[in-house]
Amino acid sequence: MSQPAPGRATETADFDGHPPPILKQAMDLNTLLRHLQDFRPSFTEEIDDGPARYLIGQELGSGSIGQVIGARDQHLGREVAIKILHDGEGLSRDGVARFIAEAQITAQLEHPSVVPVHELGIMPGGMPYFSMKLVKGKSLGDIINHLRIGDRDLTRQYNYLARLRLFQRLCQGMAYAHAKGVVHRDLKPGNILIGEYGEVQIMDWGLAKTVAVSEDGSEEPVATVRQGSNLNAFGGSIAGTPAYMSPEQARGDFGDIGPASDVFALGLMLAELMTLTRVYRQPSFHDSLRAARNPLGEVDIKALAPSAAFSSGIDRVVRKATQPAIEKRYRNAGEMSYEIAKLIEEQLPPSSIKRTLETLSVDVASGQAPAPRRTWWADPRFWLGVGFAALVRLLAHAVIG
């Protein structure tokens, strides 16, 4: 890992307060590491040099390229999560670039369904890290497992409509990522955290890739150090979770991987969330990979749960999302989110306004004038209520008197 030249201070701003040129665009890996070396915050290992900023706690989990530990930020007085590279990854230039790119991608996806990143830095031993919001709650995988065994509290909490709402928030987060040119590539229930207050957080962007976005897109594309270092090309070994892979990802067709690949994973997750049955249940990694490479067709949730009752809309969304042919799926998570929103609306109890609009639409379709509606002053129930209120008031005065 490159070290800064002795006696040379890294420029952080010019006299006008503007960032140096290297910070205005996706910088290369070596330049970024030199820049971070001069701004290493103290951990518990450096308490001899003064109060440590981060007090390290317990390990919280492990992702595709790093592990997550709990910590307390002494400067801001809050609990955070810190992600560091797995042992040995720091020796690989590509591994370091992937890790830093994960931090940059997550930080630039500023959406309620993406965990906020606070800081990117270098640990005392020279290993990069990034700190982020500590999300307390359960993974979607844990919730599905508890629903499978009939957990009463979670079954009441996550009824049919609640599951659709949760899934739509997940789709909205991924829709924003796709609009920014980011493909997650490892969407699965274990990478979705549900906070204690219902927040949906998409985690572990370690396998994410940036792809081209349309020129008319309203969102600025994500930029990472991998682009600045010419390391962003697809290729290498197949990475991800076979039980939730799209066919093109499982086959290693890297040129075909895009937002529709995430849509396929979302379709598998929606089927599992609604039926509590995993689509690919093969006993081993390689068996799951073979099944993912050559799906027999789109997923049929009625076959997954024959005794369950689902609306035809759910079945339609799952079928379209899990089409083996890329061009037959939703193009991105935004299109899928729109379909889920319509399904949610269909499940809501009709309001008086909605009933009125539906009645008017039926009248217009039939060519008949709507039936005359009684005004409030002509409704006997109104005058009955007025009389009852007056009687109550007279009785009250009589009792007080």
C-alpha cells in the first residue's frame, strides 16, 4: 500500500476553500489511499496519543468482502457500525479497491432504504474501513424464518398487506440504485435489515457494479475508485448467492448483468416472502447454481404454496420478474415497484371518495345518469341526530338545576 512522501502534507483545500482537483472526480486508488493516510482517526489501539475516537465493540456480522463490528463514536456520542476488510484482502489491490468502492457506492445512494455511510478512512495498521449507521432489528431472512414456524407476534405484524408494503420499500430503494447506475448483484433476505421502527435497509453492496445509465436520466451516476483505476470491468469468478441469482449471473454472462438481474432476485424474494417457501432449495452450492443457470420457466407461486390464496396480481408480478429471458422481465426495480403499489391500493379498504368515483365510473360506462343523492338537509337521520342532541342538553340542564 503506498505511503505519502515524507514531509509532504496532503492538500485538502485551496485558499478559497475549494477541494483539490483529485476530489472533484473519481480518483485513482493510490491517490485516494495517500489522501486518507493523513487523516486517520484514532482507535482504541492509539489511546497513548490521546482519547480514542472509536471504541471497538463486538462483531455484528460478516459480508461478502468484509466484517462488521460495533463501535462507539466518542466525538459524536453515538453507536455506529464499522466495516473492515477480511484478513488477507488488504494484500490485493483489487480487493482494497472493491472495498472502497462499496463504501463510495453506499454513501452516494442517499435513500431511506440504503444505510447511511458516515466516514471512509484508514485504520492504524493501514487497513481501510468505513463507518455507517448502526441498524438494530432483524434481517428479512430472520423474519421469514419466524413466519415459517408460526411466530404469532410476527404473523400478526406481517400480514398480507404489511408484507407488500415492506417489499415495496425494498423496491423503491433498488429503483433509486438502478437510476444511479448501480446493480447490487447479491440481493437476498439476509442482506435486507428491517429496523425496530419498520425501516427497510439494503445492506452489503460489496458485489455491486456500476453500469451505464440512460442519457435522459435525472440522477447523477455513481462514481467510484474502481472507475478511476480501470478496475470496474465485469469478469472473474461467479460471485453471489445461487439461490437468488438470475440465470445470466449464474452462467457468468457478465455482459448481460444489469438492473433486470436484480429484478430476478427481487422476484424470488417476493415469492418467498408471500409463500414462505424458497424457490431454489437444492442441498448444495453447486446444485443451486445449476438450477439457477437453467430455470424451467418463470416462478409459479401457486405451485410453491398450493393451499395458499393469493391475488392474481401477485402471481403476475412474480412471473414477470422471474422470466428466464431478460427482455421479458421488468427493466428495473422502478417498474416493479409501480406494480406493487397498484397491488397495495387494491388491498386497501375503499373510502367513501373511492366508492363515489367507482360508482360514477360505472354510471358513465353504462351510459346512465348517476342516481340522485339525498342532500344532508333532506336526510331524516340528520334531524334525528339534532333532536337527540337537544334532548341530551335539556336533560343535562335539568340535572344541574
